[in-house]
Amino acid sequence: MRSRHQRSLGELPFVWDALARCTDAAALPEKMPFTLGVDQSTGALVHIADEPIRAALQQAYLFGSVITGVETPDTEDSNSYAEAFWSFLTEMIGAQLAGGRFLEIGSGHGALLTRLHAAGAKVVGLEPGEHGQEFSAASGIPVVRGFFPCPKIEGKFDVILSCHVLEHIEDVTPFFDGVKALLVPGGRFVLAVPDCTPYVDAGDPSMLIHEHFYYHTKDSLERMLREQGMRDIEVREAAFGGSLYASCRSAAEGLAANEERPAVDDRAILEAFSTAYDKNVSRLVAFLKESLGRGEQVGCYSPFRALNVLALAGVSGEGVRFFDDDPCLHGKKLVGFPALVESRDQLLAMPPRYLVIMSYTFGEKLRNELAPLLPEGTTLLTWQNFFGKAGQE
């Protein structure tokens, strides 16, 4: 990661989980500095971390950091995430599935390992959190506890997988070297990362969390894979959930000496984000301060997406309510705010004056579902009102 131009955003919430799950949460800070830069090689926005941030992240991973509910079993959204990635994976690997040897880096609670094992694959997981060992003990599927690259991983693999892991890696070169060393000749690396394109274009800080070092667009991910000596690169927007999927193989050598790399204008990328950020964040901050200043309740749907802007607005939490459809979040609090996350039923039983849907990916779907159910006294706003075209009018 090389970044010549940087911008400090001050202190943002150190988000790693819904805090009610872990009694050791007090060992981690509620806020930490956040500095944004641009990687000169890929053009991706990047998080520039210092040693205290790295130490806090290491501790969070060992606690078993869980930020989203993607792995929550038997929910509509988690099943849709899984189906979308499974469809891409099976298209890319074809006949390698049955009998193939698979390694999943960052295997979490084992949802993908379970499905691969049921399809006849020989699977190994790698996960730093204790929940990986709990899954392994219950399922009999081997999961190594550690970070990648990991010397405890033995043998070669036909396919290596990582779902929402690459963005967590600060120095990606040792990561890719480890992938290439463990792949059989012709083996494939299949991955998913968040698609940050709309948030980058809109200057939206809701995408920023200390755990993520890279904020990829399709172009920046393709550049990174090429830069790291991969070939047969396929990058697509996911069919569901706001991700980018990629498949690639290890090249015998890196980029050919005569291959031209398109130049990255890192200053222009950071300036474009900063311009949009200053304009759009100030609009949302002004709305929050004015509404809460009048004593009106503001509800935030997809609350993780609201935390940074609330912190930037200096909101203490009074008058703010959080709502989410993930049952694993209900009744829990998020870092730095006293409000407990409420369900949709609780929202409809006691609606706030304003409801802001902070999700870009699911905003339209949620608006269409909630609008007919809310009373006239509740004003429904979406991400588009502050960061999209609707906010420019």
C-alpha cells in the first residue's frame, strides 16, 4: 500500500461487533483516528493505520469480530448472499467441486465450508476467532486457528476462497504470495469484497470501518489482481448484496515487462471523494442536528451505516433509535451509543418522527416495504436523499 496524499477524518467509532455479545469489549476503544489515502498502484481508497489501530484490530479478530449478519443462518438476506456467491463459485470452478481440495481463508462460522463439504469437496478452513473452533468441533470439518499466511496449513489446494477478507489485509503482497504458494498449477483463487463504488462516488463515510484497509471499485480490484501477478481475471458485480466477485489464477510470472498499466491519478481520486464528502456529509449532519435539536426522534435503519455520520455530527445518542432486520442485533447496543437495536415490529409499534434508511444496497427495497406501513406523521428518507441524485435537487 503506497499513498502520497491523505486526509484525516478525525475519530470514528471503532466498530467490530454488536457489543452485548462480548464481555471483553471494554478492552477495546470506542473511537480511534481514521486517515484516508489512495493506493498509488490500484487507485483504491485506503485506510492509513498506525500501531495502536493495528493492535486493537488484532484483539478484535481474536475476540471473533462479527460486523454484519451475512452468516446469520436461515434469514432471507443471508441465504441470498450465499446463493449469489455459490452461483458465481460453481460457474468459475465447474468440475473441480466434487473431490477438489478447498481452503477457505476467513471461514467464519463455517457456512460455506458446510456447503462445500456436502457437495463432495475436501475442505479446510482458516479462522482466527474462537467461533471457528466451535464450528469445527461440532461439524468435524477441520478449521485451523490463525491468520493468513499460516504455516499450519499443509499441502496444496485446487481452489482457495476468501469472502470479504481481502479488504481486511493491509499489506496484500504476502497474502497473495501465500495464495500462490498453496495453489496447485492451474488452481483458482475465488474471492468477494464489498463493492464501494457508490460510496466512493458519493463521498459516503458509512463504508469506512477500521477493519477495512481497501475500499474497492471494480477497476481497483482488477488492478490489484493484475499487480499481484494473477491471470485469467474475472471481476463482476454480485447479483445480490453490493459485493464484487472475482476469480483468477496464478501467473507463472508477474506482469509482462511490456504490459502498459493505466496511470492512477491518486490526488484526483482523493480530491473527488473529499469534495463529495464535504458536501453530502454536511447535508446529513445539518439534518440530524436540526431534527434532534427540535426534540424530534430520528430512527436509523441499517444502523451500522449511521454510526460514522452520527459521530461526525457530535450526536450523543439522545433522540436516536436504531432498527435492523437482523435478529442477531436485536436488543444489543452498538459502539458509542446507548440505544438498543430494535426490530421492524418495534418500529411499527412506535414510529419515530423521521426514519432514515442508511443502506444504499437495500434502500429501495426497504422503502417500498416500509412506506405503506408507516403513519403520515413519520417522514421516510433514504440514502438517496443525502448522497444520491435526490439529494442534489
